[in-house]
Amino acid sequence: MRVEEVTTLDGLRSIASEWEELWERSDSATPFQRPQWIVPWCRHFGPEDPWVLVARHEGRMTGLAPLFVHRPRDSVRVVSILGHGVTDHLDLLMEPALEQVVTGAFLGHLERQASRWDLCDFEQLRPASPLAWMPLPQGWSEEIEVQEICPVVTLPPSAGDLLRVLPLAVRRKLRYYGNLARKGGPASFEIADRETLPAHLDALFRLRAASAAASRAQTRWGYGEGGGLAASSRIESFYGEAIDALLARGSVRLCALRLCGTIVSSVLLVLGHGRAHCCLGGSDPAFDRLSPGLLTIGFALEEAIRAGARELDFLRDDVLSRDAWGAQDRANRRRRFRHGQLATAMREA
């Protein structure tokens, strides 16, 4: 197993085709490991020099570790995964059945390049990620902790079966608020296409900001107290580029509820390998009495099923309510480790 390094944005673009082919072969991968997500992240947030490791066997790409080195504090050189900060599931991308071999090759490369980094800080790892549990080289030290909780709803085979599997309280609310919305005026659900995407994204960002302000939500999206216009503008630009690229691949459903001609609620789904991920959403607080967020999530669940999803992951969304949908919590992990040279120095200090 040979490991190569890609250290420029142009270099990432040059391997995008085989990167995408590797993603297609990896059933456990999320859409957040695709080039359509990571390359825009690098353009808007990333370092000038990414440190992406590519594993090859007989010339064929068998793994990709999208890494970068940064200095978030003092002089410590930290290795993190590209997508850090705005991505809910981070991981390596690996050929099925070769996960342990590829992960071992990447860890071996990190060990050989120990002079270039001090700490690996890998966040938002799913429980099954080899990066969350693979043994480290001898002499390394590590810390593992539970990080974010991501509620996941198991979906039935057909959209027509959805109401039968949802909790009774949710079914009643969907019927009640659906009737109430229709009585208030023309009501319809929409899904954005390439032509209408800019207008739908504008509505999504507006509603997200309104929801965050109304609930005093945390600010990782750049909205609300402390986020600032520059932060929110950069996030919106990133989403616009990434979602457009994924929509061109048929991997996005941007669902909206329009009442009396105005979009009052939006939910963004990103799809891949039988899973739907609820990335972002928001509702107009002025219409809270109609529960537009609940209605739009119900529609989004149906769309996810029609798209072939077997489950919907609410990720770590903090604005849209998800507790009532019968979701089961899955805990992401954070794993930090230091190589043997630094671990020894810290013990002797």
C-alpha cells in the first residue's frame, strides 16, 4: 500500500474523478466525504496547503485522508480533517474491506512524518469509523470522548407507510397543523431544482437566521450573537457552491413550505448510500402557530424515502425540533492523540 500526498487545491481537483469513484464504492461513506463538499470547504475555509493523504494499491485509489495542519492556539501544530467546523460527520474515505489496512497505512505515514505535527484532533467520528478505534502505533498517547449526539430516524420502505410508523403524537400534529395551514390560504410544498436553487437558498438562510435569533441558538453557522455578517456570508457562499455541486449529482433535496406565496419553512437534505442527512433548516417565527417546521420535516421524510433513503440523520441541528420523531441517538466521537516523541517529552516535563 503506497501513500501519496496532495498539498494544493489544484491537486485535489485533479484527483476528483477517482476520488468520486472511491466514494461511490464505499457504502459507509457520507456525502461529506465527497469532493463536491470538501473542495468548496477548502476554497471558503481551508488552509492554503491541505495535507491530503492518498492510499493506492497497484495504482488504484483505495483510501483518502482529507487532512490539514493548523495552529489554533499557541504553537501546537494540529492535524484535523477537512470540513472541520461546519460538517457533522468527518472521516477518512476507504475501499470496502480494506478499512483496517488503509487506516493502518495512514497512521504509519503520520508516524513517519511526526516532525510535521504535534497533535491529531479528529472530531465528529461516527461510532463505526476505524479512525475512532484503530490501535495506535506504540508509544502514542490518546484521549477519546463522546462529542455530539445525532438523532437518527429509521424510515419505512415506502412514503405511504410513513404515518403508520411515526409516533401517534406526531401523526396528530401533522394532520392538525396541515389542515390549519391549508385553511390559512394557499399552501404547497416545493423542491428546489438547479434553476430555483438560488432563491430557495436565500429563503433557507433567511429562515435559518430568523429561527436562530428567535431561539438564541448556538452560533456555529455564523448567525446570532457573536457570529457576525462576515461569518454568515462565508458559510452561505460555501453552502451555495457545495449544494449546487451535489444537486447536479442528484444528491440534494431542498424542501420548502410556501404559504400564501411566501416560503415560511425550509429543510435541506443531503443524500448518499441509502441515508438522508438533515443539514440545515429554519422557519419563520411569525408562523409558529402553524408549526411550519414540523410540516416541512414531515414532507422531507417522505422525499427521503422516495429518494431511496433507509434512515434520516438529524445530525446536530439545534434549530429544528427532532425529539418527537422517534429518533434514536447516535454519539459521535472525538479522538485526540500525540505521537511517541511528544508523548515522551510531555511525560518527562
